[in-house]
Amino acid sequence: LGGVNELYTDLISNPALQILEQQHIKTSYQKKVEVILNRTQNDWCPLERLCFNENSLEANLKNIGDFIN
């Protein structure tokens, strides 16, 4: 939605990589994990959980914006 066509990250989750691949965004990374964990490493990252079951990019963008605000 933001016009990104290539991405590099040190860490990526399987669900995030799947979304990027579906959008044909070239992605490079150092490490891939099942899900991103929160800071205390005892649960999922709140944004990972928020976006996990959402297939719409527009809905994910809105959810992330709502979370940040």
C-alpha cells in the first residue's frame, strides 16, 4: 500500500513473509521465526497478534494505525 517493492530486515516472521510474498515484494532477512515475540519473550508481539488472522492489507494498516494512536 505504501509502494514498497523491496525490503530488508534482520528478523521476520513466517506470517509477515507470507504477506510480502503474496504482494511480490522482494524480501531479504537474516533470521526467520514462526512469530515475533514481545519484549519479555513470553507472548506474541502485540502487532503480530493483531495482524495474524487478517488477510486484508487495508485492514492491517488501519489496525496498526489504531494501535499506534
